[in-house]
Amino acid sequence: MEEYKKSFSIKQWAEGDRPREKLLLKGKTALSDAELIAILIGSGNRQESAVELSKRILQASENNLNQLGKVSVKQLMKFKGIGEAKAISIVAALELGRRRRGEEALQRKKVTSSDSVYEVLQPIIGDLDHEEFWILYLNNSNKILQKLQLSKGGITGTIVDVRLAFKGALEIGATAIILAHNHPSGTLQPSTADKQLTQKLKIAGESLDIKVLDHLIVTQKSYFSFANEGLL
């Protein structure tokens, strides 16, 4: 009964249902994305509450947190009521969420499918506006020993040094590797260069008794697996 009374005593809630109080009384999962962002910014502007302002910020990113995670501090500051400090708070919070997702994925006991590889890599390269090439080094049990950015390029491509790829594998005793790079354009089709590089790495790995298990092309929402498509 006491909690029931309290839930109606916070100035009859109002003010966007007072997200801070709502979190304390009902738990974090009870809040919408807009309410959570409202907690970060604290206040809105003269025309709208923090929740309404947060809803508008989300709408500008198609109500997609991954999309919002790409927005810069300067872009956020274009919203009335969002100064530099508030914009930095939003960017920092979304970056923490991205890193948390990456760490949770890495804690998997082992890679069991292309889906599990995608879960590890999407938070790292899925949202980038330039291309990066990464390698997952695995042991005999397909557990991830290390993840490494091998190269970073422009919007249309990146250069990969095959020697560096296997140097890292030999240093940590990896018995298998998984290759991955992102396509900022969103296309999932491998290029001729992608196919040639995959074969080059596969042949190099065979001479060192290190298997290339897969090569993923990663985008924001999906992936292409060379292994699944019979291209390895």
C-alpha cells in the first residue's frame, strides 16, 4: 500500500512520467528508449519536456538506437535544448552500450556458427562509415583467443597484409581464424577482390596448418558468410 501511494505522490507524475522516479519504482526495463535518454539529458526546452525532446531525437534516427549511435556531438547539438554536455552524455552512453554488447558476445564459450561470429563483430564494425578488416583467432575448441583489427581503409576498401594475419596467429598459438570486414554501403555481395583475398589467406593458412573457417561481410543489420555460401 505504501508503494502504491508513493507512485501517485510524485507530483502526480506528469513531466513525461518523471523517468528517474519511474526507474526507481518500476525498474529500468519499464522505461522506453526515450525515457532512458531523457534521464541522460535531464531537461528539455521551453516547448517540450526531456521525454518529448528525446522522442524527437530518436525519430530523427528512425527510432533506431544503432542509427543514433552514429550521430555526432555536433549533430545532436542541432536539437534545441541539447548543448554540448548533453550531447556528450548521449554519445558516451550509446558507446558504452556498444562496448557492453561486444564484451558479452566475446564471453561466449566458443564460436558455434556464423550467427555467433556476427554477434561478436557487428558491434565493432557493423555501424562504421569506413571499411575495416578484422580477424578472430581461435583455439582447438573454437574459443576466441583474440580479436584483431588488421587494417582500416576508406569507404570503398582496405588493404590486408597476409603476413601480419598469420604472424598474430602463430604468436598466440591459434589453430583457426575467421576473417571479417564490413561494407559501409550495406551491400552483402562479396567483390572479386574479397573472393581472391579469401582464397589467398586460405592457401597461406594451409601451409601453416591454420584453418580459415569463414569470412564474414558485416553490415548494420545482416551478414554474408563465405562458409555458408560454399565459397571456402
